[in-house]
Amino acid sequence: MNKIDMSVDLNGLVLKNPVTVASGTFGFGREYGEYVDLNKIGAIAVKGLTLEERQGNPTPRVVETPMGMINSVGLQNPGVDYFIKEELPNLSQYDTKIIANINGNTIEEYCKMAEKLSKTSVDALELNISCPNVKEGGVAFGRDPEMVHKVTRKVKENSDKYLIVKLSPNVSDIKEIGVSAESGGADCLSLINTLIGMGIDIEKQKPILARGIGGLSGPAVKPVAVRMVYEVSKAVNIPIIGMGGIMNDKDAIEFFLAGAWAVSIGTANFVNPMVSMEVLKGIEEYLKRKEYTSIKELVGQLKF
Amino acid sequence: MKKNLYCKILENIEIAPSIHKIEMERVDGFGDIKPGQFLHIKCSDAYLLRRPISISMVQKDRVGIVVRKAGEGTSLLCDRKKGEILDVLGPLGNGFTIDEGKNVIVIGGGIGTAPLLELVKNLKEKQVTVLLGYKDTPYLVEAFKDYVKDVKVATEDGSAGYKGYVTDLLKTKLENDKVDIIYSCGPEIMLKKVQEIATEYKVKSQLSIEERMACGVGACLVCTCKVKSEDGVKHVRTCKDGPVFSGDEVMFHE
Ligand SMILES: Cc1cc2nc3c(=O)[nH]c(=O)nc-3n(C[C@H](O)[C@H](O)[C@H](O)COP(=O)(O)OP(=O)(O)OC[C@H]3O[C@@H](n4cnc5c(N)ncnc54)[C@H](O)[C@@H]3O)c2cc1C
Ligand SMILES: Cc1cc2nc3c(=O)[nH]c(=O)nc-3n(C[C@H](O)[C@H](O)[C@H](O)COP(=O)(O)O)c2cc1C
Ligand code: FES
């Protein structure tokens, strides 16, 4: 039997396979590079970057909930300049696409970062307009369709990089937000970011996270994510990278059927550092069993 | 390349109420193990995240941990039976650094005594005093005595050894003897006190601290702690940059 074609062309960004790792869950590749061959991953979305270095929120920053976790890291990162100088050269050695996840407090900040990164070897920008763990910017942008349009358009004007807009699930109509990002000039959408959650210590009668609330991820969010990918894929004409609770190949296949062109793995890395490779292998086996010759044939094949 | 290790449980015994000593096969892949390093263990499929547990004993063919039933994850771990397979990442983190100084104090509190056992095994050439503190029932004391003559116990309820805090014993020792370095692991409130005393007596210290973790390998940044740096305060990762830090850099929670 012929080899299955696992490559995907996301309207300009070509990945050698559709399995990527999600921002904030893979650092800058160094740590998990000890466990997986980074050359085998379709793309790496790096830890969310901000213009200036950020120390993040106080600890505790994590609480486990039934089949999920809530984090309140708060975008701790060394800043975009440090990333370009100290981390990007290391990442660039690998045969994988690099997605720079960027976070601004204002549209100007997003644009400044986009400009800086335009002059580098990153393959794509991912606008995070959906981080629930910071006071300004973040999710406040992601909830307002007009703001989403505007920030997307401004960044597009200030950069010639491939542009992904990452959507927040913490909205009442995600289709509308997806459409706004598309009309602003996004080349691709990624969804979902974390759902806002909270965990309480009933003995102390206090929240467990120092900051009270945080972002819920992991298997618990998968049904929400699959639904949102399905809805948005019907509403837009640009490709979607689907994520949220993917723990294995079966979860990933659900996302492809729902309309995702590629998938991203986040929390599952924490549980099993080799999970991305196992998901990739599982998808290939499924395609073989179902007699597909390429991953593209699976996208949006949900029968309804 | 590193990978998950699948280790058969060789022994699981309750050595004190709610405290289990679990020994597992030292499969290929563990490599060298430094005292103070930890394992990230999948306690059961009922939970998503792994739990960090210090390595307490290393032998040629086995690795031992001592676990306190703190919540549901560690309770499920303690329920695992001999012959079952544990899914383990590790050894992770940096361990204790064996210092040049000859006169050493090793001071542990509660479950924090566990990693210090493997440490004292590696301090053979030194003059070592071990101070162990517990709320009530002591454990591992005899195991420490296999390596060190001078082992003192404190219990808060007075049921064994000195009645009171183990840090009182530390003060007495520093009053009377020359000490080059203090190694410590225990609850935060105790470590804070150890840090204070070490500063007061101008003695170096290495402290093994705890933070809630997710990945355990340095990728997610949920486990950060504050350390002093040239330009003020810095957030570093407990799992990768620690869990052992120099006592004069760690900044504990307010
Ligand atoms: C480096 C390191 C070494 C440790 N070594 C040991 C050891 O040798 N023996 C031992 O019994 N315990 C040790 N602990 C503490 C142990 O990890 C926690 O008691 C355990 O994670 C609690 O999990 P649980 O599900 O039983 O409790 P729950 O309270 O139900 O746990 C809920 C969540 O909080 C996290 N959590 C709770 N308490 C802690 C804590 N103190 N540290 C880190 N995460 C925590 C858990 O990982 C989990 O995600 C160590 C912790 C660290 C950081
Ligand atoms: C610890 C942690 C940190 C994260 N940091 C970021 C971030 O910096 N930028 C971002 O866009 N998303 C961030 N995310 C969201 C993930 O990229 C992903 O969208 C989400 O976790 C859902 O996928 P999962 O369930 O597979 O983890 C973070 C998630 C986690 C768990
Ligand atoms: S637990 Fe993920 S960085 Fe330490």
C-alpha cells in the first residue's frame, strides 16, 4: 500500500503533518525535546510572548479538576526580544514550523511584536486574544467582534507573516468571532483556548489558585472544543487548527471530522511527553484502515 | 532520548499511619540518580496529572519512595499493589549538591525526611547530625541510623524524642558546634524557620521546596517560586531549576 500523505497546506503554511503542540504547554521546545524528536512534529506553538518580560501570577497556579486542570500562569515569559535572540536560533535547527504566540495589552503592542517577529525566521504568528489570566487585553479583545476584526487587520498590515488568530471559548457566539477574524485578514484560526474556571478548597473556604480563577484545559473541555470547531468551520472559509482536550488519536480524529485541518496538543503533553508522536501514528493507522490516502480527505467528513 | 519508565512495584508497606514505603524496579532509563531528585508518577487513571514524589532510596536494582496520603492522588498511589506497574517520569529536577564542608546538619520534617535518607547515604565522609521532626509518629528513624550515628527526633506531641519543633534542636546544635552546611526538606513553615536560623548563624543551606506541578519537566511554568536575583526577584521553575535551592536565594510565600 502506498504511503499516506500526512502533509497539510493551511492556505500557505505547509505542515509536514497535522499534529502540532499548543502554546504554553511546550515551553520553547527544549524540555520536551528530551522526550520527542522535534523534527517529527508538524509545528510548535511557543509559550505566549509579550512585548516585555513578564513574571506571571503568584502560585499556586494550578489545580486539578475532574479530567482537567485550571492554570493561572499569567503569561510568564522572557519577552519577545529575548525569544528572538536566545530561543529562536535553537528552535530553528529543527525541521518543524514555528508559531510565535503573541499577546498584547493594546493593539499597538500586538503590532510592535508582529513587526519585530516579521524580521525573523518564525513561520507564523498566532494572535492570542483569548488569555483568561491577565487583567488587560487578552480575553477582553477576544470577546468583541469589532475589536477582533480591528486587531487582526492592524497586525496583518504590520507584518507579512502568516497569521493565525486564536479564539476564546468564553463567548456566547464563537462563529461571529471567527467571521470577524476572517474578515480582518486572518489566514487561519485556532481554537479553543482555555475555558474560565475555578476551584475551591472547602476546608479553608478559599480559592485554590492564588488568583482565584484560571483557564480550564484537558479532556474535560473536549466536547466544547469539538462543537466550536464544527460551528466555526461551517461559518468561515479559512482553515482551522483544532485543540482542547486531545489526549489520543481518537480525540484528534473527532476534530478532523468536525472540520479541523490540523490539531494541537496541550495538556496531554504533561501526562505523557510522547503523546504527540502516538497521536500521529494513530491517525495514520486510522486513515489506512478507512482506506484514505491523505489526511486532507478526512477534514470535515462528519456525516450528519 | 528520555521516555516514560514502567516500573514493577516490588514492595508496598505502611510504615506509619498513612505513610507508605514503595519500592519499584530500577528499570533501564533511570540512569544516574542524585539525592533530592524526584519522580513524576501517574498515581491512577482516575486522575489526569502526575504527582511529584521524591526519591528516597536508590539501590542497584530498586528505587524507593515514601508517600504520605495527602489527598486522593497519593491515597490511590498508596493503594497500588505489589506486582502492579507504575508509570513514572524521572529522575527529574536538580538534587542536593554535596558541599566541601565537613560538618553537616541534615534536618527534615514529616514526609520531607524521605529524600534526606538517600542524601545521608552520600555523606559518608562527613560529620553528620540528622534532626528529624514529626507531628506524632516518627518513621524512617532506624533507616537513618543505618548510616549516621547522631540522629535526633522531635515530635510536636512529645510521643517520641524531644517535645517541640525540630528547629529548636537545630538552634541548640548551632549554639554548641561548628556547622558548615545545612540540608533541609519539609513543610514550608519549617523551611522558612530553617532559613531564618541559617541566616542568623551565618551557615550555608540547601532547601528542597514544594510547589504544585503539572508537567514536572519545566515546560508549563505552573510551579514557579520566587528567588532573589541581581535585579530583584525572579520566578524560576521548582521542577526544573529546583526543587533544591540555596537557602539564601529562596523567597517563601508571605
Ligand atoms: C519535588 C516534590 C517532592 C515531593 N516528594 C514527596 C514525597 O517524597 N512524598 C510525599 O508523600 N509527598 C511528596 N510531595 C508532595 C506530593 O507531591 C503531594 O502531597 C501530592 O501531589 C498531593 O497529591 P494528592 O492528589 O494526594 O492531593 P490533592 O490535594 O488532592 O492534590 C491536588 C493537586 O495538588 C497538587 N499538590 C497538592 N499538594 C502538593 C504539594 N505539596 N506539592 C506539589 N503538588 C501538590 C497535586 O499534584 C494535585 O495536582 C512532593 C512534592 C514536590 C513538589
Ligand atoms: C499551562 C498552560 C499555559 C497556556 N499558555 C498559553 C499561552 O501562553 N498562549 C495561548 O494562546 N494559549 C495558552 N494555553 C492554552 C493552550 O494552548 C490550549 O489552547 C488549551 O490548553 C486547550 O488545549 P488542551 O486541552 O489540549 O490543553 C495554555 C494552556 C495551559 C494548560
Ligand atoms: S511543573 Fe511544569 S514547569 Fe514545573
